[in-house]
Amino acid sequence: MKITALLVLKCNGGDGSDPIILANASDLNHFGYFQRSSVREFIVFVARTVAKRTPQGQRQSVQHEEYKVHAYNTNGLCAVGFMDDHYPIRSSFSLLNQVLEEYQKGFGESWRTVQADSTQPWPYLNDALTKFQDPAEADKLMKIQRELDETKIILHKTIDSVLARGEKLDSLVEKSSDLSAASQMFYKQAKKTNQCCTIL
């Protein structure tokens, strides 16, 4: 799962002009050195094309070979993400939503007056590109699910270790001279009674 690029664009509504790039971050290390400039240009071209065709207030995903381009347009401010095919869609749109919220917090409505592409780096976008390579960071539900799965694994390990300990406890009870015959009988009866409650 990989995010290749994140962009924020100003869409000019219905006037037909190309969207303006407000922020751009990309990780092209998995491309050859001589391919990177072409890939960067292609990303800008596709981002403008998809953003221009994404209606305000809507989300859109476009498949191209092993990549998906996701776009989210809120009132003319559009976030576009280039992810590989394995990156979850819900996490993608959650990330794009966070990018738009952070952009509006940082720049307010100043983006509405921008007339040319910005070449200034926006540190948050570069950080987001790195941080959200793990989809669970972008999607809180996925993060909670993973934590629950880890807890379930630990719980199963604990139950397994208790069962292993219980088997050893049986042999200790049999060999123990400290327990009376009545106590040994009580232990065996309790164990037999509890067998109806075992899981798995």
C-alpha cells in the first residue's frame, strides 16, 4: 500500500479553466531517476483533469492501471491523492478530508484569490505523505479494528497459556501430598463442571 502523491487544487467552477495547484507533495523514489520528471508532470496533468471533472461537494475515484486517483471537492477546494490499488478507499477519502481541513485551518479563504500555481512547499502535506503510508493512520475505524485484532491475538495467547498451565496443574494435583483426597476430588469435580463452559 503506497501513496505516491497528494495535491490541493483550486477548482474554478464552471468557467472551463484548469484548476490551480495550491500545494503538491510526491514520493517518487520507487520510479527510476530519469523517469521522475515525466511522472511528476503526469501526476500534475492527471490531478488537474480529475479535479476539473469532480463536482463540488463530491468524491470521485479513477482507476489507471495499478493506481487509483481519488479526488474530493469541497466548495472549489479539491484534494487529490494518487494511491496504489491496495490502499483502502475509505482511508483514502479520510486522508483527503483531513488534508482539506488542515489546509483551511492554515490558509483560511486566501486560496480563493490565488491566480497561479504555487511552488512553495506546504510542510503538512509532505508530513501527511509520509505519515499516512499506513492506511490505519488515516482511518480511525481501521486503526481501532487493528488494535482489537491485536488484543484478540493477545487474549488467545493468554487463554492458550492458561490451558497449558491447567494441564500442568492436573499433574501437580495428582502428585501433591499436601492436598487431601477430598480436595483432590473437589478439584476434579470443579474441572468437570467447568468443561461445559469451555470455548473452542
